[in-house]
Amino acid sequence: MITIRLNGAEVRVEKGWTILEACKFYGIAIPTLCYNEGLSPYGGCRLCLVEIGGGLKTKLVSSCTYPVEEGLVVNTDTKRVIETRRMMIELMISIAPNSKTIQDLASKFGVTKVRFKIRNEECILCGLCVRICREQMDGKAIGFQNRGYKRKISTPFDIRSEECRLCGGCIYICPACQLRCQGPQPDTAVCNACLTMDPTCLDHYDELQCWMYDAGRCGTCVREKTEKKKTMKNKL
Amino acid sequence: MSNSKIVTLDDLELLKEKGLNLIYPTKTKISVGMATCGISTGAREVFQAISEEVQNQKLDCVLSQTGCLGFCQREPLVDVIEPGKPKVVYAEMSYDKVPELITNIKNQKIKNEWMLCQIGEKYSPRLDGIPFYKDVDFYKKQKKIALRNCGFINPDCIEEYIAKRGYFALHKVLTEMKPKEVVDMIAESGLRGRGGAGFLTGKKWQITRSSKGKIKYIICNADEGDPGAYMDRSLLEGDPHSVLEGMLIGAYAIGASTGYIYVRAEYPQAIVKFLQAVKQAEEHGLLGKDIFNSGFNFEVRVNKGAGAFVCGEETALIASIEGGWSGPRPRPPFPAKSGLWGKPTNINNVETWANVPVIIDKGADWYSKIGTEKSKGTKVFSVVGKVNNTGLVEVPMGITLREIVYDIGGGILDNRKFKAVQTGGPSGGCIPESLIDLPVDFEKLTEVGSMMGSGGMIVMDENTCMVDVAKYFLAFLEDESCGKCVPCREGIEKMREILNNICKGEGEEADIELLEEIALTVKEMSLCGLGQTASNPVLTTIKYFRNEYEEHIINKRCPAGVCLDLISYSIDAEKCNGCGACVRPCPTQAITGEKKKLHSLDQEKCIKCGACYETCKFDSIIIK
């Protein structure tokens, strides 16, 4: 066991954990996209960034890949983290505005506008499908092609791969192409429906009651609570 | 071959004698600079012509070749060495000058106009009025350590390298020093990595040395991809043995027995020269088993890159050597702990390795006296762009940009006004004229928003549009980004799109702030060095040339006259004398007019290629 300072509190964590695992253990929510417990960490989506180090020499690192070390100072909710994370979500929406996972993230972190040209590609190249195929299904049927903005995921030579057993693992795990968001506005590309709708059941989050459960939490209940507090204050 | 094996110091001394005879033979020697820069300007034809002419005129002489002396602007260079006299360096030779050259040599004459300089102060000058090497403006302020032998020895010849005290440092290390002493010596010298980040080499060696594991590797990073930078290429072509010796010393200090060199495939000549150096070293027992009877074994493998810029990043480079997809991975673990094949690996740049033998030979004290407080030694820069003398220069750290641009570079082409200098390649920043007296070292460059990088230095004049420059570098990085992480892949693309719009005159006022916001995100959030530094060109051009951005966005004007959508060509009625010179080069026949009368330019036909502007001798073409 080693000691790290997590959001100001000294906590004991297991050696060999990543920062993300430590945060999960202590109940600190960190958004992730390309991370999956059953797969090797990738560090590509950069959503799980946290600020490490103290004093003037701090830096942002991806918590899913950074191993904890004795005396490490971690802050998960600094202004720097939140602002850059917003920009990251804005960038992702501009590629895949129809992904419900990303639209939900946008609502959750208060991204209400996209200032970029929309590409509508639907793939954010998080690599989950490539990794599940290789690591869990022992398939190696799909992989990355090209580099930079030309990068895409496909089978070798873009033809039906003999390695593919049509298990569907890639489709199951994809955060972008499976869960479709119906609501992106043509002019802003963000949906934000969860931010504007009148919540019906969202006082407390309850897995069994939530009608969004199958699709993944939209995050409205968290926001709703704070807004209620505000209205209460106004009334007082 | 056993008799040619070098085992003792005496063997080295013997080869040194042999090498000295090769460098300074008893008869006339003609040597041609045959690095890639020379060959591209025709050195091969010159060499061919010289060998034919020597036979024709029956001149008794030795023909040889050498690397790049740094003055690439005036290649091909030909050296003529006669025993007991200073070496004469002729610049800008071509094959049609060769017969006269050989006749002159035969008649002991020297063609004054062709000469660049004479080398060898110990002899009385061959010609008055021709400066010695050390007095030429281009070389005066330089101090050559890494490039010490480039252009002076024949890179194909191990004896000539030994003649310049080559492999003596290796002998000293293997016979007199413990590995830890070597690491300490490098640490004391203050040598910092020359690949860009400037990490202390001694510290890096120490970490790798103390990492657990029996098998360790060292790697020489020669994947030099910055546009306009070619320091590593010249070093490998001109003095491959110095890099090899540096690697051998490093391997002994770290405890590695295998080394890799990762050269980009675009450097065929460098690969050939290095492979040849490896072969010669093996033949002489300087590579392989039990070097200098010390029990130290070392072998070197050469890996060719496949054209990806990102492979200069160490984790991507390792992935490429392993045969996988060459993308970076998050650190830690750092390669010093877990690198190639999961083993502790030490990666240094070509120039860093080339510095090592000199430090061992001359001592850490000597080295740490050169340079500034935190940046020791010298740095090689390739000075290119709009300067009079382009070429490879090695200067002590702490020299000012002004000295590099004006004293060594000879000022701006056509006496135009200096505008900015881009250091550190595409990931560096543009430094404006107001900071031209900045001393060049790692800290100072980072302070102003640029970086040392591998040593590219692109000089820009008043006719350069800074928005266009930022766009150019981003387009390069957009293409070279591996695409793994979102900020680098998407952020660079978005920035480039915005800059494109600005250059087209479609920019909006909020664009500058948006650019800054994306740039900071990309800088903070990217996975590897490529992304983390990719915003430097944008951030520095906005910081120092914000007015140019505003001019593009608000007034829809390109002050430098570069952005095609924002400029128009017209003819100055007062200056045009109707010579008609501009009519012929115009590809779209946009210029019409009778001889000796004012010409007119049809805006609809004009494609703004600039051909007329370059042809007109009377400055009557106006760019607005």
C-alpha cells in the first residue's frame, strides 16, 4: 500500500493501480470514453485527464494510464481540468454528433455550443472495438488504417476478414455508433435535451427506476439537484 | 583479418599514423565535399570530371571525398591540399570549371575568385587577401565539437577518423574507467539531449543504468523529420564513426550490449555511410566481442524508418523498431525503465552521441566551460530561409540570434527587413525582431514560447506572412499526427481549418480567441511531444504578430502579400515603361499592352502566380 494525496485527502492505495482505479475506489467520478475495465488502457480520448503534482509544476496526465506512486498529488476537478475537458467534448461532438454517449457527456459537463465545422463521421477512433476484438475475442479482425485525420478503423484491405466471426463485440462496445442520439440541433450540433427537459423522476438516481438505465445515465439528476438548491435559495 | 584488429593503444597509434598520411599525403590531394547537400548541387559530376581530367592531364595526385563543411549555400566545395601548404577550399565548383582547376593545380596557380578560404594557420598563407578558415564570417563565431570532423576527413575511412583522435576515448573508457565514472563524467559535463527536450544526458544514462534487468539497449535516434533541418544527416554522412564511438561509450556506461540506430529511409546516403562505418569497426575489432580485450561486447543494428515524423518520439520509435504500428504510448513507464522489448532502453539523438567522445577525451571541465549556466556545450543549427549564407552552423550556447542571423548568416537576402526566426522546427515558435538579441539556450527559447528542438532555424523576412507560416506548419503536423489521441488529431485539424478561413478572408473576430483556446487544449492534453508542442507556431505567431491576424480578419488584407485570396496584382502606371517582359511569363495571358505603352492586367484572368512580379525589373507590378 502506498499513500497519495487525492483531491486534498491523504488516501492509501494499492501499488500498481492507475490513478483512475484509485479514484474509482474512493468514489470520485472521472469521465472516460476509451477506457474499459476488461481491456488494456489506451489513453486516446484524454477525457480522464487529472492534474498531478503540487505547486507551480503541475501537469495533466491521463488517469487511465498513469500508475500511482508514493506521495503523488492528484487533483481531479481543477479549473484547468474542467476547461480542457469541455474543449475535448466539443471537439468530439464535431466528429460524431449522433453519438448519445458524447451528447450525454456534453450535457453533463455543460457544453452547450460547438464552434467547429461538423464532420458527422460517427467514429471517434477510441479504439475500443479494435481492442475488444484483439484482447477479448482473440479475433484481430479489425485495426487502424492510415494516420492523423485520415485514420480509420477497418478490416485488412477493407474486405471481409476471415478472422471475423461476426461475434458483434465491436458493435456492443462502441460508444458512438450503437447508441444514437436523436436530438442534435442542426445549427449547434449539440442536443442538450437533458439540460432543458423537465425532469420527471430524477430526485435521486435509482437504477431500477431510471428510464434511461438501459441506455446509460444521462446525468440530469446530478444537475437537477443543484438547480433545485438554487431555486430554493431564490425563494428564500 | 586478424592482423588488422585493434587491441592495444599501439595498434591505434599505428592506424593514426596511417590516417594522418591519408589526410595529408605526400603529394597533392583533391577532395570533394560529397554529402547529400553537395551531391544535390552537382558534386558527383564535379568528382567525375576531376577524375577524368586528372587522367587526361596526367596529374600525380590523390582523389578523395569528404563530408559537408557546413557552408551548404556555396556547395559543391573542392579542397586542394598540397604538402606543406595550407588547404585551399574552392566554392561553387561545377564540372566546366574542372579543366581550369586541374591546369591551375599543375601550374601551382590559384584561382582567386573561386576561393572560399584557406585552412591551416601554421603555414604561411598561400595567397594574401584570402581569409583563413577561422576568419571567414561564416565560421568565425562557430565552435565545432559535434561537427569537428565533418568536411575534414573522408567518412569512408576509419583510419582518418582515428587520425583525428577517434576511438582513443573509447580506449580510455574501456581500459581506465569504470562504467559509473563514465556516467558521472557525462553528468558533470552538463551535456543535455540534443533531440529537442534537453534532458540531462548523464541523468538519463544513470536512470537506465540503475534500472533493473540484465539486458539493456541503447538507441540512436536519427529520425530527423523537421522541415528544413538536416543536422543529423550531415553528421552521419560526414562523420559516422563519431556517432558509433559515442554509442559504444554509452553502451559501456549503461551496460548495454546491443544498440540500434533508427535512421529515416529518406537518408539513403547516411544509411550507406553508417553501415560502412559499422562494417569497418567490426573488421577492426571495435565492434563485436571483447573490444580492446576488456570483455565488453557490443553490436549495432540499423533500422530504417518508414517515413513517419512521429517516430522521432521515443515511444513511437521503439514501437517501430519492434515492428508494430508506430504510435506513441503514454509514459510512464519511461523507456529508461521499460523500453525496447520491455527492457531498459536509453535513447539519444545523433548529435548527443557525437558529443560524447570529445567530452571523454577532453574532460568534463573543458566541456562545461562552453555555453551558458544551464545549457552547456555547443548546438548545431541548420540556418535556412531568407538569409544570405544558408548552411549548417555549430555555435556555443548563449550566442544571440542576431549573431547567428547577421554575422554567420550574413543578413537577410536582398537586404530586406528581418521579421522572425522559427526555431525548433514545426513544433517550435516564431521569435520576432524585438527578441533578436535573445541568447540561444534551452531555457531562454522555452521562455519566449519556442524551443530548441533538434536545431532547425528558419529565417523569415518581411515578405513572409505569419498566418501563412502558422498554417504551413499546422498542415505539416496535421498530416504527421498519428491520430491516436483526440486533441492532437482533431485540435490541429480545427486550428488549420480556422487559419485556412482567415487566409481566405473568411475569418471572424472570435477566431483568434478560439485559436488560442484550442491551442492551449492541444498543448495540455495531447499524449506525446508532437501534440504537446504542435500549438507553438500558432501561439507564438498570435503572441508576437497579433496585428497581422487582425489585419487578415478585420481589414481582409495580407500585409506581406502572400495570402492569395486577399491580394491583387496591378500595374503601376507611372513605373511601367511597356517593355513587355511580363507578358510572356504570364500563364493565363492576363497582361496585355502594346510595346512601350502602359500595359494592363485583367483581374479576372489573373491567377496571382507572381510570375510578372518576379520578371519586372522596374518594380511596376504592385501587390495589394
